[in-house]
Amino acid sequence: MRISTVTMFEQGLNSLVRQQGEYLKVGQQIASGKRVVNPSDDPQAASQAVGVAQSAAVNQQYADARISTRNALSQEESVLDSVADAIASAKTLLVQAGNGTLSDADRSSLASELNGIYEALLGQANATDGNGRYLFGGYQDKSPPFVKDALTGAVSYQGDAGGVAQQVDASRQMSSSDNGRQIFQTVHGSASYLAQAGAANSGSVTFTGPSVTDSGDAGFGTSFTLVFTVAADGTTTYSTDGGTTQVPYASGQSIAVNGLSLTLEGTPADGDSIAVSTADEAYPDLFRTLRNMLDALDTPVQNDAVRARLQNTLSTSSRELDNALDNVLTTRASVGARLNELDVLDTVGGNRALNYEQTLSDLVDLDYNAAISEYSLRQVGLQAAQKAFVDIHQLSLFKLL
């Protein structure tokens, strides 16, 4: 078979180009540190690497979300700590205000101090994060959630009952904040029962309690209202929830209704009333509680009726503050639990990120020892191809003449 000179040159050139291409490919791998520089180098590994890289990117998004959530929860925890301290301070002032030897001026001084706590709590309730969003407004985080009426001083909640949540892991969506209603206008499920004197009471009757005496009572936990009736001869009786049965009343007696006991002192006026209910049925509101305390402390005690109103307000407010503090501490515990969970998720996410990195490395990263060895081998192959091409190029019968 005859092989033309052109064929020898073409085959030699093809061999030279192929060896040069393999040599350059290994050099490119060493320069980039990647075994798979182009998808054509290893289509299966390249395809798997794309999926792993996407999973790693999603995992990083979860990590970023956890950072954002942790910052928000840490700010909330700090605010709740201040709120708990403020409630405890208000409770201390309430105990001092109950001292019967205080004068109107003394109580007015306590009211001034309590007003400072009231304003501080309002500021904490309208706290913002580093981005200007209000922490306790729910989804309505662009405006203050608690607004104080300029005329009455009453505070109303303008936020909603929602809570901002973030996806902090593939199967975990976590609330990064709690709405203000949940913190300042709610009580824990274990909150104690409340007694409240009627706003129009004009007698001097005061109450202590209520306390639970019989949790097995058929009507246990059901709200009720005592209404007093004073006859023309001065005889005082009371009925429950407007019933027709009139029960004689005497100062110092304990009244048991629906498994709850209430101790009464003093003399009620005709039509006076005392309502007993669960804490959540009494429409809990920390700011209203403090407002009631301020109004009571600022009112001069001119007679027994006003003194009774002061004592009843302080008694009710004491339980409401206890309930509010329990609720704040429960919410704070929930925040702490979420922060702890974020730590666990960070550990899991970190391990997952390492696994992704190892998988990507196994798929596309270069084994330098093997690559350098192959680089040397390809260099020898290229040099041999070049030498062979030169030798073939020099073949000629004319050299034998």
C-alpha cells in the first residue's frame, strides 16, 4: 500500500494537535484547580455538581435567614427584659401605694414615678429594629403599633395579630417577632381569676381574692357578678347575676360561687356590683392597668367610698400586673427557645454545607498529584509527537542520490 507524502504530513499533524490539546487541557486543569473545567470533560459529574451547587446556595439562604431571625429575636428578647423589669417596678410601687398611712401627696408622688414607667413601657412597645420596622406591629410594621390618645391618655393597638415568619430551614418556618397584642394585651392560660368593682360603685365595700376553693364545682370558672341591694331599713343583700334570690350580706364574710371564694369588707351602696371572671374575659391590657392605677393614685382620698375604690383598683391591678408579667416571661421564654433552636439549626446547616462542599470537591476538584503526573506524561507525549513529525518531514529519497 502506498502512503502519500500528504497523508504522512496530515497524520503527523493530527497526532501533534491531539497531543498538544491533551497537554493544554491538563495545564488548564492545574491552573484552575478543577478536574471538570467544561461540562464536556465529565458530563455526569458536571450535571451532579449543578444540583449540589443549587442545594448549597439554598442552604446558604437559610443560613442568611437565620442570621436575620436571630438579630430580630435578640432585639425582642432585650426589649422584653426591659418590659419585665418595668412591670416589676410598677408592682413595687403598687405595694407602696397600698400603705394606708400615705397622704394624697405621697400617692401623687408615686403616680409621677409610675407615669415614668408607663411612658417607658409605651416606648418599649413601639421599639424598632435596625431597619426602622416596628418590632411588635405584626405585619403592620411601618407605623407605631401603640398609639396614645392625646385627650384621654388611653393607648390603643394599631397593629394586627400576625407575626413575621422566615424560612430558616427546609422544613422549619420560624416567627422572628411577636405582635404587641400577644405581649401587652393577652394573658397566659394559667392566669388567675380577677375581681373588679363596678365603675359606678359609691359604697365602701372592698374585696380580697378571688381564690379557688372547689375546682370540681359544676360551674367552676364561669364568670359571675354580685349585685348588692340595700333595703329601706338598711338591710343589705346580694344576688348573683341579677337573680331573684337575695342572700344576706355582712362585712367580713366570704362568698363562694362557682368554686371561687371572695372575701368582702365594708358597706356597699344600693346597686354596687363586683364582677368575677377569668383573666382573659376581663380584656387584659397592661397599659389600661397602669392608667387605672395612675387615675386612682391621682384622686384625693376624701371619703370611704374613694378609699375603697383605690383599694379595689390596687387589688385588681396587682393581679393584672402578675398576669402581665407571667405573659411577658412566657413570651420571653419562647424567644429564648427559638434562639436555642436557631443554634441547633446552625449546627445542622453548617454540617450540611460541609457535606455539599465535600461532594462538590469529589465531583469537580482536581487531584494535583495525579494531574501533575499526567501533565508530565502529556509533555513527553507532545515532545515525542513533535520529534516524530520532524523525522517524517525529513524523509526524502533525494537525500540518497
